Amino acid sequence: MFPEAWGLLSDRIRTDVPVLLKGGYSRRDQDAENPTFIVESVSSFAEIRLSGQVAVALDLTMGDGLAADVMRDVRAVVEAHSTSPSAPSLEVQWSDGNGGKARLRSRSLRLAATQSALNELRALLGTERVRLVRGA
């Protein structure tokens, strides 16, 4: 990080607080084995999640044994945490188990990626089925 950038951004970096660093690589280092990443901005992950830049994705596979009542509970969790119309749409990444995949965004279900919503969904579906993706 250049000294000028550090002066502007250092207050946003804290121990044990996840952040997203945006920036790029210099053309000069393009072919280097360990190029230098030049930081241009820092955003806390909490801000990003609540702003709609991060969406919740559910990874579901046909025949994975999820009962219909579990999916009703998932919908209830989503509806309970759908307080903001600016929240991103819930995504479902569907696999038929034979290589066929589809990425679906709900038109009606919106969900901010809060920690409580994630915890409840992971309790219902398992941690491997609930993840964060780039919001629309």
C-alpha cells in the first residue's frame, strides 16, 4: 500500500475484522512470479454484506435427502430475515447430480446476508449448502 493510501485507509483495517481489498497489479509486475498488489480501497465485510453486494446462495442437489418440511423452514427463515426491499435476491444453485446445473435467483425472496440468517440456514441445511456470492 502506498503511504498516501495507507494514510487514508489505515483506520479501516483492524485485527480480526474481515475486509475486502480492491486494487490491482502494476503492468510492470505483470510477468513477475510474485507481483505487487496495489490496494486502492478497503471495505469491511459487514458493510458489504448489508449493502446488498453479497447474496446468499443455497447449493442444492437432486436426491440429497432434504425433506419438504426442511425447505418450508428455509422459506420461513428467509421471510423472517427479509426486512429490507434493497436486500439481494436469494440464489439457488441447483444440480441434478449428473452434471446439469442451474443458477436461479428468486423474484420474491430477498435476504440480507446477516450472520443470524446465515446461522439459521446453515443449521437447517448444513454449512456446505449455504454460502455467500457476489450480489446482483
